[in-house]
Amino acid sequence: GAYPDATSYTLMNEASIADLNTRLEDPVTPQHFRPNFVVKGARVLEEDSWDWVKIGNVVFRNVKPCTRCIFTTVDPETGMKSPKVEPLKTLKGYRQIKDPELRPFTGDSPVMGIHLGLRSNNGNVRLGDGVFVGVPEEEEPFYSPPLLHRWSSCEHDVFPIEEKMSKADIDYPDSSSSFFGSAANIIASLSNLE
């Protein structure tokens, strides 16, 4: 996608990439998508439903799905383009926007991952940081063992991860979103937020 023109950051989910790889003859890596962040521990395509993402002490807003272009077909190790136009061809088979209001903006481009906009002051994101996500109130929250505390705009709860045992020092999102802890962790950070 054209993420430098849309937002500064993109996030990929390791499980979503693994799911894509079950459909491909030749597996791809997160680097094919050139994301800023790769998380693990979330469910397949769960990132599509996240409103807010907190990594380390930095809060991001999910701006929109990340449309994917021909650059995903270039092997980041060799610089060679896939003669089969993969993974783009496969993504077009199951990851296209169907919403008629959004379709004019995405055209035939499939989506994979999300664009993030910075919503807090600059901070630090490190490999291994916990990832906390906000989902719309009407969606079923994602909890994974151990059950993590709900974090919303009307309560100040501490994070149940030892290194995060301090009050959140951010501007809270509006009350239409709540944060829920997820077992996701940053496994790759391809840009420095400092």
C-alpha cells in the first residue's frame, strides 16, 4: 500500500500471514508487506476489528485497512518479482473490500494489515512489548489467558503484565471504544518511534 501517503505506520498480524500462507504454494514473510509492526498472539484477521492499539507507551488509532499493491509480489531477499503474482493474486480472492461505500477508495486492491495513526505523544515501542487493543462496544472482546483487565475511558486500571504495572499515561479515546488486553506481543518493529 501507499502507507507513507496515508499514515505513518502499518501493522500486520502473524496469524493472518500464516493463514495466507496456507493458501499459497510458496509462503511469504511479513517483509513482503513491509510493515512497521508485526504482532503475534492475536486471532486470524482480528486486527481488522481493532479501533485502538497500544504498544509500549504509544497509542495508535486504526485508520483503515491497508490496501496491497504489486510490491507485495517482490521477494524482499532477492528483489525478484513473483512470476505467479503472489501473494497479490491469492489476496484478491478473499481479502477485497465489499462495502460499497469504501469500494471506490480501494478499487480492486486487496487488504491485509491496518494503517495506524499516532494518537498519543511520541514514545517507545520495543520488541516484546505487550499489545493492548480497543474494540467497538458492540463487538465481542478478545481475551486470552491470562484474562487481562478491561481498560476503558471511565476507569483507570493497571495492566496485569509485570512491566506494565503502572497507570496508563495517555489521553483516553472517546467512550465508544474500550481497551481490552490481548495476548499479542510485538515480534518485529521495523521503525523507531523515538
